[in-house]
Amino acid sequence: MLKPLLLLQSFLFCLFNVAFVGGRLIGGGYSAQENPFTPKASLVRYWNKEIRSDKSSIRSEFLISKASPLNAVESATFAKLAAQNSLPTRLPDFCSAANLFCFPDLSPSLEQHNADVKFSVYDQKNFTNYGNAAAGGTDSFKTYSKDGNVVTDSFRRYSRNAAGHDDKFTVYGDSSNVVEENFNSYGTFGTGGTGEFTNYQNGVNNPTSRFTAYSDGGNGKAQSFKTYTHEANAGNGQSFTSYGKNGNGVPNEFASYGVSANVIGSGFSNYGEKGNAANDSFTSYGSDGNVPQNNFKNYGASGNAASDTFANYRDKSNVGDDSFSSYAKDSNSGTAKFTNYGQSFNPGSETFTGYGKGAEGHKISFKTYTPNSTFKDYAKNGVGFAKYNVSSTSATLGDGKTVNKWIEPGKFFREASLKEGTVIPMPDIKDKMPKRSFLPRSIISKLPFSTSKLAEINKIFHAGENSTMEKIISDAVTECERSPSAGETKRCVGSAEDMIDFATSVLGRSVVLRTTENVAGSKQKVVIGKVNGINGGKVTKAVSCHQSLYPYLMYYCHSVPKVRVYEADLLDLKSKTKINHGIAICHMDTSSWGPKHGAFLALGSKPGLIEVCHWIFENDMNWAIAD
């Protein structure tokens, strides 16, 4: 005979499943054999209770698929740990079971290798004291961490005190998602040899590399960074702290660095400080990029006979900002050449503070340099300006519209393009975020989420100081707490139930959830097929939800006034067969948008003068009132 508790569970199991068999979401991922106490089953019940439209099940499967994969026991266990502030002790288990985005905790490796080593198709490693005091030879990292999701590696005291030792990083971290590499005390006090970073972190979303005390005290060890972070997206970029400090005759080459990248930053602090005969060249650095940002602080300070060259730096990029603070301060016989520097599509800015101050025998020349610069407390002698203050050039279309070629074709378009038979370029609508799931309310309600609680959040997700995860968490929380723009209603949601609540609070309970069907047609021209205007094509209210990068699946949901929403079949350019079904939203009032918004750079207009449309990308969502 069953115990009373088992009888009750059996009764509830049957009761719930009878209700679901008759409900409209039985095809949305909930089976008659599934435990009704899972987060997924709970979400199904919540949807059925809150959504009233007969058409609301059209895309319900899409939302249900993002429910937490935790089973009933795991959900209860982790909810209890969250309530007790004990989740950090079980973070790896929690991340794995709940399908979260977490960096692995790498344990130090004390491996010793006496011969050359080729690391190929390798992933997630802590190389501590690797190659220490190595004499000669070569270590190579090829196709390392390629096509990964979350990649983290640590090179601490790598090749320290080595002599004539070469390091090669080729196709490293290529096409991965979120990458964090740490090179601490790398090559310190090394003599001779080379370090080559080629095709490093290209095509990466959110790349970060930190070079701390890299090659400090080195003697004649050459470093080159070529085709580094090409076409990368929105990362902390690279930070070089005390790089080559106290070095002797150390040449460093940065060629084709950050080309065609989006919002990538680099920081050079105490770079080459007190070095002798340093030779650094930055060629095609940050070219063709979007808003590259670089900060040079105490770069080459107190150095002797250093030579720095900045050629075609930030060429053809969109805006961009550089800061040179105490650059070459108190140096001796230094040379710096700025040639074709900062020739952007849209002028950026440069700030030179204490540049060359206290230097002796220096020679600094600026040739065809950007017009938008500020010089404060600058060396008065030994500086030459040729063709300074030349206006930046912009490409133009035949109709005179200003175009920034970095803006992806089709990312923004006019409403008139949504007509059957129109040929239109499609942007890359693929989701580039790490794969994650929502958390159930029973857990997320117990987790802190505010800027005042950042220390607690960092502790939960093992986000170390100055780490990539710390910045990801801080950026997301800060953006969520940002005041809404004019007419905007916004909320960040980490559970599907919270998203349902927000959408229905704005639109009512008779709503339909839509998303673009797939990613077919991305980065190519397509033909617009049958078009349907949601709510009769009238100006209406809608809620759009866009993913935010965070350990668990989180969406930034917002509603803005005066929009039109469309759904359209997308046809293959040659065969005219249907390959996708896209959802587009057109913002009819752009008067509050900034004049440098990418839409105006792409379409050639100003705030309030035109409407702007864009597609709903993969895994993003649009909620609208049911017709």
C-alpha cells in the first residue's frame, strides 16, 4: 500500500496531466510522463493561467524551451542553498545542472616539459610555471580553444627566465564566444627568443586578454601580435600592464590588430617603462572598427632611446577614442611617429596629457593627424605637426547620404522596404550569446540583483576582481538599473514568468509572442515575400525582449511608443522559395535617439526625420496584442 505522501503525489501528477492534455500547451514541450513539479511544468501552468489569447500558443513552445532544465529535486535543493547563501560552494554543479554561463575554476598545473610541445585542438588550461627557465626550443598553440563557448586559460609565470625560447599562438580562441586569457609574468626576465600571436581571438564575441608584467626585464625577446581580434565583438579587449618594463632592446609589433572589430578596447599601462631601446610599431591597429577605445598610460615613461610608430592607426573606423597620459614622460632620446593616425569615417577624439613631459632629446612627429584632439601640459620642444587638423573623410552614396561602411548592411532599413518583391540585405541575425536557460522563480527570487549587491553576486558566480565575469555582471546590472529613455517602459527578467508578467502588464493578457523563425538568409540578400502588418499594420504598442549577457538567461524587455510590427516571408534570391519567416519592428518616432545612432549613420538622416526598422534576431522576442 502506498504511503500517504506518495498517494498525494500520484493524485496530483494525474490531476495536472489531465489538465495539460486538454490544454493548449501539451505540444509545447510538456509530456504526460513528466514530473509536474519541475520548473518547466510550472511555467506551462503559469502560461495557461496568465495568457488568454487563442493564438497565444503559436510561439509558446519557443518560450517553454528556455525554461530551467532542473528536475524537481535539483530545483528544491538549489533554492535551499540560495536561501542559505551557500550556492558558491556548489557553483560548478549548479552551473552544469541549470545550464548557466560560468567560467570554470582552473586549478594550477605544475606540468614540466623538457622538449618542444605542440598544443593542438586544446582547451581550458592553467599553465602555471610552464616552461620556467627553458633553454631554447619552441612551444606552439595551434587551433587552441577554437569554436568554443566559454574559454578561459591562465598563463602565469610562463617561460619565466627562459633563454632563446619561442612561443607561437596560432588560430588561438578563434570563433569562440566569451574568451578570457590571462598572461601574468609571462616571459619575465627572458633572453632572446620570440613570442608570436597570429590569428588570435578572431571572430570572438566578448574577447578579453590581460598581459600583466609581460616580458618584464626581458632582453631582446621580440613579440608580435598579427591579425589579432579581427571581427571581434564588444569585449574588454586587451590590457597590457607593465609590459616590457625594464626591458632591453625589446621590439613589439602590433599589425592588423582589432581590424573590423566592434567596440573593442585596449589599455597600455606602464608599458615599456624604464626600458632601453624599445621598438614598438602599431600598424593598421583598430582599422575599420566601430568605436575602438585605447588608453596609453605611463607608456614608455623613463625609457631610453625608444622608438614608437603609429601608422594607419584607427584608419576608416567609426568614431573611436584614445587617451595618452604621461606618454614617454621623463624619457631620453625617444622617437614617436604618428602617420595617417585616426582617419576615421566619423571623427573620434584623442587626449594627450603630460605627453613627453620632462623628456630629453626626443623627437615626436604628427603627420596627417586627426582634427579632434586635446593637448594638455605637453612638451613644447621636439614636436612637429605636419598637415595637422585635416578633416576626416566620409564615403558617400550617389544620393549624398553619409555612409559608414562598418554598419552591417540590412541592420537598419526603412519601412518602405517591407513590400513584397523587394530585394533586401539581411544582417547576421544569429544569436552570439552563450547558451543558457532561465532560472525558476524559486531560485532567482533568492539571488541578489542590484549595484549595491555586486560583491555578493560576484561571490556567488566566482567572479574575481578585474575578471571578465565581474565586468559582465557589473555591466548587466548597471544597464538594468539605468533610467528608461523618453517614453520607454523597461524591465530585466531572469525567469520566463517575469517576462510574461511584464508583457501582460504593458499589453494585457490577450497577447501573442513572436520571433524570427530561423537564421536562414543571414548575411545575404533575400526577397521579401508575403507581408502582414500586426494589429492591422497600425501604430501600436509592443514589447521587445533582447538577451543580456549574464550567468543565467536574462532579457532586457522594453516597450517604446509608436511602433509598427510586421511579419514577412523571406525568400531565396534565386529560387524564390521561402527560407525564413521574419519579424520586424519599425520605430515611427526617432526624435529622442542620438544623432550618432548607427541607424542614422547607415541610412543618412537625423533624429525625428525618419522611421527606423530592424529585424528581431534569433532568440530575441516580440510581444504584441492579439489581433
